[in-house]
Amino acid sequence: MKNPMEMPWKRAVIGMLVLLGLAVVLSACGDEESPVLPAKGLPMPEFSLMSLDGESVSSSELFRDKVVVLNVWATWCPPCRQEMPDLIRLSRLLPRDRFLVVGLAVDSHADDVRAFMRDHGIVFPVFWDQNGKQVAAPRLGVFKYPETFVINREGVVVEKVNGAFPWADPEVVAILHAIEKTGRVPPQEG
């Protein structure tokens, strides 16, 4: 005769395996595809941006035929605050007909973003992604801030920068102009 303690244990293990298998099968049965996250050398996936006034804008329309510096940031983030003056300067240095500096704020409240923009004189377009849940995390794969994507005129991601960066540095501005002409980041010397 079999040990009576062995039977319930086997049933429990078999039950867990059946549930695990069912979970795997069901997770693969969704109608939605997982979004393709941006990566260097690949086209930037299309997504919708929400203005601070609640209007939706297509990224492909907004970015069309421009070199784009897309900065994902938050008003409460110290490195984001540190690099913001450089982004403001950069937006003033680059011709607006060929370049776009654009922000995607991941704050909880749009009013915080509006106040920050007003207090710091932000002159470039800023969109809002409440808590980063619609675009930043699921569409861009951004969970740490700031993170910036540089996109060429053809819509291809040519660089991704994590953390604060000296965007208005003359060398960086020259690199952005080279990207406009060639579609790629120039090779590093040395």
C-alpha cells in the first residue's frame, strides 16, 4: 500500500504544473503584440504624445523630417533638473525647421510640469505621460530618468543617452548637425 502522505503531495504538484502550463499558454494568446522598444539603428516606434492641454499628437507627425532630441524626464528628478538649462540652450541654438528638442515629463500631475516650465523658462514642446505609464515605460522602455533619444531625420534612433548630459556643449551641437547631414553619429576620433 502507498503512503497516504505521498498522494496529496503528488496531486498538488501535478495541479501546480497544470496551472503553470495553462498560464503560459494563455499569456501567449493575446491579440496585442508586445511593443517594439526603441534601439540604436532601428526606426523609432510610433506612439502618441499627450500635450499638457490634453491633446494627442502622433510622434511620427511631430518628428517628421527633423533631428529629434527626445528627453524623458521628471520635475522631481535631480539629474533632470541639472540638465534642463542645457536642453533649453540647445533648443535655442538649433534651427527649428530642421531640429526638435522635445520633452516627455513623467510626473503625476500636469500642473507640476506647467509650473516647472513657467519657472524655468522652458521654450521647447513638453508632453505629459502621467507616471510614465502610457509611453515612457511601455513604449520607450524608460524607467530611470533622464533618458534621451536622438533620432535622425529618417526616424532612426542614432543614440540613447542615460543620465544628465551637457546638451548645449559646442561638440554636442556639432554632432547633432553632423547627424542632420549624414543620418548618423560621426565616428569618434582617437
